Amino acid sequence: MKRNAMTVVIGTVLIVIFALLLFVFQVRQSEVAVVTTFGRPTRNLTEPGAYCKWPWPVEKVYKFDQRVQNFEDRFSQNLTADNNNLLVMVYVGWKITDAKAFFPKFAGGSTLAAQSMLESMLRSAKSAVVGKHPLADFVNADAKQLKFNAIENEIEQAVQSQLQTNNCGIGIAFLGIKKLGLPENVTQTVFQRMTSERQILISQFEFEGEAEAQKIRSAAERQAAETIANADAAATRIRGEGEAEAAKVLPVFQQNPELENFLLRIGALQQSLNQRATLIFDERTPPFDLFQHLPTNAPSR
Amino acid sequence: MERNVQKNGLVNLVAAVMIFIAAFVVTCFVNSLAGQGCSIFLGLGALVAFAGWFQMRLEENERLEKLEVEELARAKGESTLFTSKDAEVFPAQRAREQFEKYFVPGFGVLLFLLEAGGAWLLWRWIAKPANGVAPDRAMPSLALFGIFALLLFLLGRFSVTIARLENHRLLRPSASFLLAGAYLCFVTALGIAGVKVDFPKVDFYLARALCVLLGLMAAEMLGTLLLEIYRPRVKGRVARPVYDSRLVGLLAQPESLFTTAAQALDYQFGFKVSETWFFQLLQKNLPLLVLAQLVVLLLSTCVVFIDAGEQAVLERFGRPVGVLEPGAHFKLPWPADRIYLYRTDQIQTFDIGFTPDAQSEQAKTILWSVSHSKEENFLVANREPVTIRNENTDTNDTLKAPPVSLITVSIPVQFQITNVLAWAYTNAEPTNLLQDLATREVVHYLAGVDLNDVMSHMRLEAARDLRLQIQAAVDEYHLGAKIIFVGLQDIHPPVKVAGDYEKVVGAEQTKLAKILDARAMAIRTNALAGARAFTMTNVADATRQRLSVSALASAALFTNQIPAFAAAPSVYRQRKYFQAFADATAGARKYILLVTNTQDVVIFDLEDKIREDLLNLNVPSSPNHSSP
């Protein structure tokens, strides 16, 4: 009997728990709920707390996250106003502004379906806005020329107006450009250009070095030549001084010019024969004239 | 009483079929993996209930047939007609025997196939990644499975109890399945509840456990079928039906383990352990103990411990009522109060521009020209646009390279949660939003700077500006986070062109080397020129000195020669002449022409020889050759 009573207590507790689960539900601070009665939305609950409902299938509760939700679209290719191909990816923050309007439009309030629709709108708006701006509005060495904020605002306005027109129950909280890129083919040309730019710098450095080296060498040679020229001049001057010193003794030789003349000739003869020389003498040249009276095999005349 | 058994069997059958269908529908509705396993089990239970009910009907018919035969025998006396044992006389008995002989083993084989096939299919099905409980349908499904569990439990308990009575043995298989089904429905409800308390994997693991259970049931059925072949048939002894699973019976009545354990203990200890007060208390109060456990479990949700470095948002019926700091806190039990933990003091990090690669991370040296992670290319501005010809394309079109360059950056961003309420309730995925905002600021910044500037002197400035800009964006969107650090730890041209950038550095070094070489050469040239100049002036000095001294010496010599010349001019002249002649011509080749008795023609080749050769060697003249 006691055991049966315990079973009844446990059963009752379980029934109470299950009944509570069936009749009561909570809405969190971060949530908004739509209650449908036989499929028709009847209540829109935006405040957090515990609420009662009839169990399924009479009433059904659909809860949605009312915080800002993020998603990023695909990295898609667009043509800029100056005919450049540009890949752009944007991120979007969106939130449910009217759950009652949102719920029936997206298959039981599917956020995935809402994001899918939002992505379609976003891609269309993005292509349109990118097509109105030149590449320099996206990438520019002068940061003041960039129009990032304006472009983002234009895309956001375009999507927002479409959402309001269709009364989807959602709104854009923010939108930003997350990524910029170039198609693979164009990326290769940019790589080639970057390589060419580096090649210019390489040539510049190489020939600047060569030119600088040549200048240095030339200056050094000029300086060396100057030094040698100066030295040569000094040497000539010094030699002249020596000759002048030597000339001071010439009056001594003037005492007997005949002897000096003879000595100079002898000196000249000695100097001229210092090199390899071939001398041809006949028998009359002293001292070979000693051969004149020697017996020979010459025929008698 | 016997009619009641059949009625109970029918009730079990109807309940099993209806709850099986309902459970299957709810399972499809909520997409619960454990629910699928539970549905398979309930379906098997319905089949077993049907087999049991059918066998009950056959036994009941046999019993009625025997009663009728006995009644007739009593009314008409002994007759050869009714004493016959021919099967035609007892068609109901014959039908029951045929049923037990052929249908029951066949049904056992069918059960084995269904159990094994169900286990295999379910195992494969739950491995698919897309499967999982739909969170928005969890609550009604949870409640419905709870109701199924309750209904099956009440009916199962009742059936199990009356199955212990005599001649009610055929009620036991279906009763066990119903009771075990109740427990499995409860387990399924727990799996669905796991999704609501952020443990979605519970459903998956329970489904795996149910697969194992179905596999064990199949193995048991196979074993039972094999043993059935060799089972000794003793006349008059009632056999246990093949489809009466002992495993399911144990699952339905775990308290029977107490009996088994008590018997084992009694045998081991030699006295009636099962009759001790403790054992009796444990056996009688098991439901109460289970209930107490549940109460303790519920009470345990009233205390929460927050670890250091964490904060928790406390919600009461979904409404935030406070932020809990590290330490112990009391709260209302689940589901009234719930807490959500956040790592607020901990510095968290995410990366922009690269995805760390475990293999590349181990490299000791990081080079521009070697990829060290999965890197992204960012667009940066370029001051000097150049149009070049694309050599890779087949066409002769000239592709215009846009006035941009590409750069690879690795930027770790560190942040801390400063306002946990803003972090929790502003955005559904605040970490992702923070990454988006930071990436946007990096893209924006790089799009407005020159490649060479940001790679060189603007690095520190860029890191500081980026941190301020990301913080401003975070504040604008009220994320409740503080950006602690933004590091430009790696910023370089893409790997494909990095080698050319290194060549530029090489060319710059070559330039410096050439300049230094030229300077060295200049130093050498100037030094040699200086030395040569020094030599020249010294030689000139020596010449001057030589000229001066030589002149004086010559003058002195001449002064001394004048008296000698004056004394004997011709002799002195001849003497000097021949002295000088001998000295001067000592090394010269001399030809002296004398008159001979032949008319000789002497030809002199006075050309200079280009180079020395053997003919120029001075060979000592032979004594046999005389000069001409």
C-alpha cells in the first residue's frame, strides 16, 4: 500500500512537471515570442518573463532572437565605375523589429530563410552601389579620398528601403565592408606589376651604385694625376735647380775650351758606344792601323 | 480470469501500437535521434504484444476445446470417438502446437532481423551531421514523450504485476516491452531536454546507446534461437516463448536484480542476506530513494559557483536580474533561475588576415618568401600605377593592372569583456561581430595607405591607429568590450612577389658594395699617386744633387787636366783617345777590313732582331776559324 502511494506521488509529480512544461513557457530578455492559436498569430511577446499558454496543438509558441544577428555575404565580383573588377564582401547586422510581421513571411520564422532573402537584396544593392564608384573610392593612397562610409551607407539605405517596402519585420542595424579583393587573373597582373616595380628599383640601385663607383674612381684618378703632375713639376723644377747649380762651374771649362771639347767628344763617344754597336774599321783607323804593314795574301800589283 | 488475460494482452497490443505511432510522429516532428531508437523499440514491442496476444488466443481456444470435449465425455460417457488422440479431434491444440513449432521460431528470426537491421540503420543515420533536435519544437515533444513514458509506465507496471500470476506468463513479454519502453521514452525526453539546457549532444549519445541496446537484443535473440534448437522438449513442461527477451525483462524490472543478487548473496554467505533489514529497506524504498535523488538534483541547481575570471548573468524567468561575480551564490532552482557564464577577465584573442597552421607554426624562421600560415591578401594603395602586358593570357589583350598592390598581414587582436550585460544582450554573436568590425577597420586602413609606407616607417603608427579605430567601432555598437592589443606582427608582400622585394634589398647592398669598392680603389690610387710623386721629387732631388756635385767634381778634374794637356797636348790627347776607345768599344762587335787576295763582299744585316734566339748566343770562336 505504501509502495503504491509512493508510485502515485511520483506519478503526480511527473504529471505536474509535464503539465507545467505544456502550459508555461519563458521568454528571455534576448528573445521575442509569437504565440499562434491554431496557426493564427495572436500574441506578440517582447518583454521577458514566464507566460501561460494552451498546450499544443491549440497554441504554439515561436521564439526569435531579438538581438542583432550577423552574417556576411559571399565574396562576389563587381565592376566599378572605371571598369575595374573588384571583389567585395560585406557583413550585415540585422534584427527582428516586428516579430508578428516577420513570423509569417519566413516559413515559421526561419532566420535562415530571412538571411537568404537578405543576402539576395544585399548582393543586388552591393553591385549597384559598387558600379557607381571608381576604384579610387575604395583604395587610395590619400586616405581622405576614400569613400568607405558613403559606400556602406548607400548599400545599407538600398537594402533598408527594400525591407521597409516589403514590410518584412526586420531592419538593418549596421553594414560594413569586410573584405576587398581582385579576381585571380587581375591578381596575377598586379603581382607582375609589383615585380616590375621591384625590378625598377633593382636597376636603379644597381646603376646608381655603378655610377657612384665610377664617380669615385674618376675623382680618385683625377686626384692621383694631379698629385703626379704636381710632383713632376716639382721634380722638373728641382732638376733645373740642379742644372743651374751645375752651370755655375762652366767658367772653369772655359779656361781651355779645346781640351773641354776633346773631353766632351770622348765622353760622347763612350756614351754612344754603351749600347750594342757594331763597328766597322778599315786598316787606317787607329789603333788598327797597326795591321797595315802586316803580310797578307793580297795579290801583288 | 483467463478472459482477462486475453483482454490485458489486447490492451497492451493496442497501447503499444498507438504509442509507437505517436512516438514515431513526434520523433519526426522534433527530429530526435534518441526518439528514433525509442520508436524502433516500441515498434518491436507492438510486434511482441501481437505475438503474445495471438498465442494467448490459441491457448484460450485450446482450453475451451478441452472443456467442451470433457463436457461431452461426461454427458455421453466414454466413447472411442472422444478418447482418440487424433489431431483432427483437437484442432485448437493442433493449431497451438503448429504455432509454437513454426510461427514462434520464425517470429524470433524476424525479431532478430528487425533488431539487427534497426541497430545498423540507426547507427548509420545518426552519423549524419545534419541530424539534430529542432530547438523550437523541443518543449512540446519533451512533454509528449513524458506523457508516453507515464502511460507506458502505469500500464507496464500493472501488466508486469499480473504477469506473475499463474497462466499469465504470455503477458510478460509485452509487459516488459511496455515498461522498458516507458523508461526509453523518459530517456528520449531527457535527450530532447538536453537541447534546451545547451547540451545538444545528449540526444546523440543516447541514440548511440539505444543502437547498442538493439544490437544486444539482436545478439540475445540469436543466442536464444540457437539454444532453442537444442532445448530438451519435456512433455508437459511449459517453455518460455522465444520472443520473451530476458534482456528487456531485466531492463523493465531492474529490481529483479535485487532478487538475483539476494539469491547470490544468500548462497555466498550461507544465511538469508536478503532478509536483513538493510536489504529489505533498500528494496522497499528504492522509488523513494530515486525521488530523493531527483530532489537533491533539483536543489543542487540552487547553488552556483562562479570561477575566477568569470561573470554570470542571472535570469529569472528570462528576465536579467543581476550579474554574479566569482564565488558561491544561491538562486531559485531550475527552470525559474538560469545563469549564463562569460569569461570577462580572461584576455581573448582572434586573428585577422591569417589562419594559424600547426605545421608552419613550428618553423623556427619566418621568411616572407615562405608561407607560414594560411594567409589572405589585402588591397593597399599604390602611388605609381603602371600598365603592363599580361604574358600569361593566350590573347594579346593588355590587362590593366589596377593602381593597387597586395599585402599580407597577420594581426592578432586581444580583447576583454568589460560590460557583460551589453556583451550578452546586444548581439547574438558578439565575438563574430567584433571580428567583423576589426577586419573592416583593417581593410579600411590598408586601403588608404601606401604599401611601402605601411611596411616600413608607419608600422607602429598603424598598430596604434587600428587599435583606436577598432575600439571606437566597438563602442559605437555597444559591445561592452575593450581592445587591449592590436599587433602588426607580420606585414609583408605576398609570397609570390616577396622574392623580388628581397632582390631589391640585395640590389641596394650591391650598390653599397660597388661604392665601397670604388672608395677602396680611390684610396689605393691616391696612395700610389702620392708615393709616385714622392719618388719623383726624391729622384729630382737626387738628380739635382748629382748634377751639382758632378759639376763640381768635373770642374776640379778639368782644372787638374789643364796642366797635363798643356804639357803634352798630342800625347795627352792620344792617350785619352785610346783609353776612351778601348773602354768604349770593349763591348762592341768590331769588323776590321783588311786588304786580302780575294774580292769579298760583306753583307751586314743591321736590322734589329725581334727577339733573342739561340743564334744570338755568344759562342766562343773555334781556333779553326779566323776572323775575316
